[in-house]
Amino acid sequence: MSVRTDVEMMSAAQNRALHAALWSVHQARGADRFPVLTRLVGREVTTTKDLTRDEARRALDAMKPTFTEEDPF
């Protein structure tokens, strides 16, 4: 694995939030996370350490709840 230097990589806070969201939304841990992330960011993901700040933001945004206060539960 080579660390990319041409783009801003995911922050530590994004990393924590991403792992929490992957478990909360998809019950995905370990290697189960990678197919989910691959689908969310649009490229093959084999390690979260290779995600850019924008990719992490895109994945986190995709996992946000989609209901509003007006929606009945």
C-alpha cells in the first residue's frame, strides 16, 4: 500500500465516525466493511487508510438517516 500525497486523506475524526456508521447502519466490521465502502465511494476499497477526505465525507453522507421530523416512524 502506498500513501497518497496528492490529495488530503481522511481525518482521524472521519475514521472514527466512518467505523461507527458502518457498524450502526450496515452491521459491518472487519473485511465486511470493504464491499460497503467500495459501493459508497465508487472504487475498490481494501483498506480504510487509503480513503481521501472527500471519499470519507461521501460515504458518511450516504449513511446519514434519510427521514425527517415530519416522517412517521
